[in-house]
Amino acid sequence: MATNPVPDHVPPEMVRDFSLFTSPGMPPTPNGDPHAAVACVHDGPPIFYSRYNTQDGRGTWVITRAADQRKVLQDAETFSSHRSIFSSILGENWPTIPLELDPPAHGVFRSLLNPLLSPKRVLALEPAVRERAVELIERIAASGTSCDAMKDFAFPFAVSTFLRFLGLPDDRLDTFVGWGKDLLHGDDKERPVAARTIVAFIDELAAMRRQEAVDDFMTFIVQAQVEGRRLTDTQVRGIGVLVFVAGLDTVAAAIGFDLAYLARNLKDQQLLRSEPDRIPLATEELLRAYPPIQLIRVATKDIDFEGAPIRRGDYVSCATMIANRDPAEFECPNTIDLEREDNRHAAFGYGPHRCLGSHLARREIVVGLEEWLARIPAFRIKPGTAPITSGGHVFGIENLILDWS
Amino acid sequence: MRIIVQKAKCQGHARCAAQAPDIFKLDDEGYILPGDIEVAEGEELPASRGARSCPERALELDRTPAARVE
Ligand code: HEM
Ligand code: SF4
């Protein structure tokens, strides 16, 4: 796998045998801890080159320090987001919006979308989010003393929350989860099929809302005006596809890793159960410890960045799970301390692309943990089972069989 | 005490407002309002907590006496 040639401008001593896809702990691993596994990069140089570090097997520079990632991500002029990750799966070239646009075009779309997911709006969405969490957890509590927390809670909770936001009914939830799985964790055959299915679905939804307006997100998008003009079909598709994909896996993965941590650390679990006021602060620490995403930028010009000769067109990786274990930024980064203060973690990125859904995601995790701990007694990983974790572009946890018998 | 707001660096994480909503006011998009913030007496603790919570380093504490006299 790691046979990509190293570009001529990369000094051989800056190449390290590390990859978010192939290093130990990255392929699907029973009882794995992929976040702890990547923390080992901090034993080495702050910036290095990895020969195999994207889904399609490209080499990237790897920025390990939080302060350097902040510099890269705040400087969109030098480090561009324009890379068509999604459409390139289809052999096409259009950006998901706003993710793959650079300023100033990026800002125009962010301003359009920001109010829909602002802290104020999220406050208004919260009662419905909580209702959904309670409904799912009560069903679990009533049906026994064990469950697969991913299948029975994390996925349906996260996915139905954003389906409601998009204005879609819950009845096809399993289908959507399946598309998301194939897209993010599938092989070279499954990914294009899933991508094409999602595009067709979004296009069809947009066409329906153009014909008949309802009070939902897609209607808002097809009616929106930017600089005095309606959005083009490609822009509508770019937004729809992104919001669909962004909410599918991330929140579910975060909740899964959080519950797995609590299942293995009964003292912390009991602390949060008896003092639920601590959950918002604890959620920040769990977001620091278990963030799911690697960010990629493309250099727009030659630059010597903190000693690395980055050349135009090079890929630059800012993995949030690496920044969040940076000892220069966090005291004892590998210790999970649910009372940690001043926790300026990178889970939602830095710079203009800061996660648009971050306020909703935070509330979902807090509400999910609150309602779970209020209804499920001391739980642990069911003996004889093992959660399967994986690294990659989006870190994931496949199954989480919990037991409270 | 005063908080120097570098509005251009704000990316709307809203962590400051989560610490102290009355000190750090956000606009409808969820980004901080422009202009430095004079911190009232007795509010130094939540104000400095809020400033220290900004992931973008957009908020800076100014404890110089000049800032207090102003
Ligand atoms: C725990 C859950 C989540 C995490 C950790 C997360 C993380 C991130 C990160 C790191 C970025 C920055 C990407 C980049 O700079 O290249 C991002 C962008 C984005 N996220 Fe999230 N996300 C989460 C949940 C959500 C949800 C629930 C939504 C939708 C409701 C969402 C919508 C978006 C959008 C639209 C962008 C693109 C913003 C832009 O480019 O300006 N995210 N997310
Ligand atoms: S924490 Fe920083 S980035 Fe976030 S709203 Fe406040 S000033 Fe802006």
C-alpha cells in the first residue's frame, strides 16, 4: 500500500511511516482505540510527510500541532478547501457547499446558512431532539437489559434529528444510514454507488420543493437568493449533499465513542449520572478525546511552513484527533479528565469552515448522554462482545453491545 | 478589565457566549458583535473564562491600568 512515490521536493528524512488508513489501530479493530493510537505521532517531528493518507491513497503532509493546524486552517488563501472529494468519487468536479469553497464565495453561503443552525436556532430545536432521545431510550429500557447502542440509539437518534432538520420523514432512516455507511466506510465499488444514490435523492427532493414549497430546509435552499440570484442546480445539490452527509455519521460516532468510554469507566459514568450538571463540560472533553474527522487542504502556492517545503498542489492533513492530543496545547493530553477547563479543542475545526452544525451536534451529544444516563443504570460492555473501531477519513465505531443486567 | 475583540478572527464557535452569555453577545448568525468589551466589576472571572475558551484566539484580555481608567 505505502508504495506511492515520495515527491522530489519532500526531503526523505521528513517521510514517516504513518497513515490514518493503514497504521496499527486504523483498519477495523475489535476493542480498538484509534484516537489513542494516532497520539503516538507526538513522539516524532511536528510536521512530516505520509505517503498514503487519503481515502484514494494520496500522500499528505501531516500537521500534528494544534497551533500549526490553526495557522493552516485560518489561512484559506494558502491552504484551499477546493478539492471535490465527494464529486470526484463520481469522476465529476463540483464542490460541496460551503465545505469545498474558499473565501470570498464561501462566506456568502455561510451567511446564508448560519442562521439556520445558530445557537439561538438550536435552542428552539432542542425540545424535539430531547423527545426523540427519550423515545428511543425508553424503548431500549423497556425491552431488556442489553442493546447495541449504535444500532438502537446513536444512529437512529443522530439521523432522525437531522432528517427532521431537513424536513424528511423518519421512515427511510435505515436506508439513509446504509447509504452513509457505504459512502464513508465502503469499498471502491460501494462508494460511487452510494454517492450516485445520494445525488439522485437530493436532486429529486430539490425538484419536488421547487414545484411545491413546504416549510423545510430544502425549500429554503431552492428559494434562497445569493447576490440577487437564485442558486443554480449544482449549488443546490452541493449544499443538499453536504448537509445530508455531514449529519449522518459524525454525531453517531461521537455518541458511540462516548458511551464506550463511560461503559469502561464506571466511576466517571456514576459521576455524570449523579451530577448531570457536569455533562456539558464532560462532553467537551469527550469531543476532545474522540473527534471523528480528518481535514484536508490543498496548497495554492509554494510555502515553507514551519520547516516543511510545501509545494503548490500538495495535500495538507489536519487531523482533529491529532491536534486534540497535542501536549503543547493540552496538559496530559492522553488522560481523559471530564472536569478539564479551558478546553479549546479542534473537534469542529478552526477557521472559516468551522463546523456549521457544531451547535446542534453539541446539544445532541449533551441531550443524548443526559437522557441515557437518566434511564439506563450502570452499564458496561457486554462480556464476550467487542466494539469494532476504525480510523480513516471519518473515525467510526460499528457496534457497541452494552449490558446492565 | 477589557476584552479586545478581533472580530475578523471570530468563526462563530460561540464558546465565549456559552461561558457568559451576558458578556459575550452574538449576532443572528452566531458570531461575536464587533467592538471591545468593557468588563464590569465583579464579572472578571466569567469574562476571562469566556475569553480563554475561544478556539480561534479571537478574544484577548487587557488588564492594563489604562484599560481600567478609560
Ligand atoms: C460531533 C459531530 C460533528 C463533528 C465532530 C463535525 C466536525 C466538522 C468539522 C471538523 C468541520 C470542518 C471541515 C473542514 O474545515 O474542512 C465540519 C464542517 C461542517 N459540518 Fe460538521 N461536524 C459534526 C456534526 C455536524 C452536523 C450535525 C451537521 C449538520 C447539521 C454538520 C454540518 C457541517 C457543515 C455544513 C460543514 C461545512 C462548513 C463549511 O465548510 O463552512 N456537522 N464539521
Ligand atoms: S468563542 Fe471566539 S470564535 Fe467563538 S463566538 Fe466567541 S469570539 Fe467568536
